[in-house]
Amino acid sequence: MANSDRPRRFIVTADDFGLTRGVNDAIVLAHREGIVTAASLMVNGRAFESAVALAKANPELDVGLHLNLTEGQPISDPADVSSLAMGRGFRYNHPVSLAIATVQGKVRVADLEREIRSQCERMLSSGLRISHVDGHKHVHVIPAVRRLLDSVLPDYGVKAMRQVIERMPGLHGFLLKNYRACGQVFEQYLLAKMVAAISRKAPFVSPDYFYGLTQTGFLDFDAFANIIHDMKAGVSELMCHPGYADAELDQVPTRLRSQRERELELLTSGKVRDLISRSGVELINYTDLVGALPIKSIASNCSGGL
């Protein structure tokens, strides 16, 4: 793990790229004028084509796959993945429901694999490279899904994956500050613990540390400063959700609306950039992370199951 003579490097990843045009525009703004270094693309999002065009116009924005198995329509024909989806979309709209269904054998492994491959192939056919993979609602940590990802992703040149084992500095103060929504915050904290409990070491390159699940919807400057002060030597990743709360977002099943605009303001603020500069933290992306490792190390990490 990290040691004191290693620098502190920071990947700031904006999730939900492709969700709406407003989310896409906000992510690109947070990249060009703020601290966002990577984005995770929903290839079944209503604004997928817009996201692809923006990604090509901003090649320094690292773009990974935001694997989505619970919201909207699959990329595969629903008839070909009938245990996972039906005509109106995915059968299981919550990751816990999906996880239980996989354990109970209600979702066929072949259907999961077909949809994972379809999403990878749609992203690659757009002309984009998959810099990393993570999951919408963290579906990529579901054991049945992870086993497939371990075997499937190398076929598409994927070498990196988000590791969702969260550090949560200043939890007590964070709960007090958000006391009106402490139930939601604590629920997210428990979710983070549950996700960490079922996560296992990825046979891919991953950041050393992860932040942002507990703070989802409540990320502000104080929480961000706690993250910067908590960061250890090595590579940390912050998950964030900038966007615009516009009419198109109103048509999407998400609880993050005005919160996305507050995050955009935070991520583009001079205070945040100054804090990073004063702290000596280096902003990088997943491509930098993979490129910084020796070829032998990458081959070892991507060799398959544990």
C-alpha cells in the first residue's frame, strides 16, 4: 500500500456522463474550468451521442464505462437478455434487488455477460476508448457481475476499475452539519460499508483509496477539505455528480437534482483549486494511473481471477 515517500495523486471522476445533455455540459465544464479529470459514461443514457461528441472534443477528459444494469433500457435486445430485462427496461431497478436475483439464480449468467459485452462494444464502436470501468449504483461490485467483468473486460483492453472501499473522514461532523438529512447520509454510509464488505481486490489497476459515496448529494467545501487532509500517499479517487437541474433532468429517475449544480459550483471554485495547489496534490486520471505502472505490474494485475 502507500508509503510516505510517494506523492499524493487524485482522480476526480464525474459519474453519469450521458445521462442528460445538461449533465454532459456540466461535466465538461467541471473538467475544463475545474478539477474533474475523468468521467464515467452511461452508454444507454438518453444523451449518449452528446457525451461522445463532447468527449472527442475534449480528449484530455478520461472516459470510462459506467456499467448500468438497473436503469433504462439495455443495449442488448431485451428478448436476448430476458432474465435481466423486458420490454420496458431492466427488471431490477435497485442494485440490492439485482444482487439477490443473481444469488437466487433468477438472472442468467449468459444474459449478464451479453449485456456487459454489448455496453463495452457500444462504447468502443463510438470511437472512444474505455479508460476504466465502474458501475451505476455500484453494480460492478455484485459478485456475479464482478466475476464476469474479471473475465470479459480484458477482451476490450480494459486495465483499470474503481475499487469502492471508502474512507470517510470527519463522519461525526458531517452528520451534524447535515442533521436535517442525517438519515439519508447514514444510509449512504451503511451502503458504503456494505459495498466494501462484498468488494474484493480487483485483478485490474485501481486507485488506492476511494471517497464520495457517503457524501453523495452533500459534497461541500468542508467535506472536500476533509478529504484532501485525509489523503494518504498514493492514488485516491473522488466520485462526484456535477450537472444542471433542467427540464431534461426532471424526466430522469434520479434523486440528485439541485445537488448536481452545487457540486458543479464546488468543483469549479477557486477555493478548491487553491486548496489542491497548497496541499501539493497532483490531479491525474485513470490513463495516467495505468501508464505510471510498469508493464510487468499491469500484466500481473490483469491476468484474470484471484
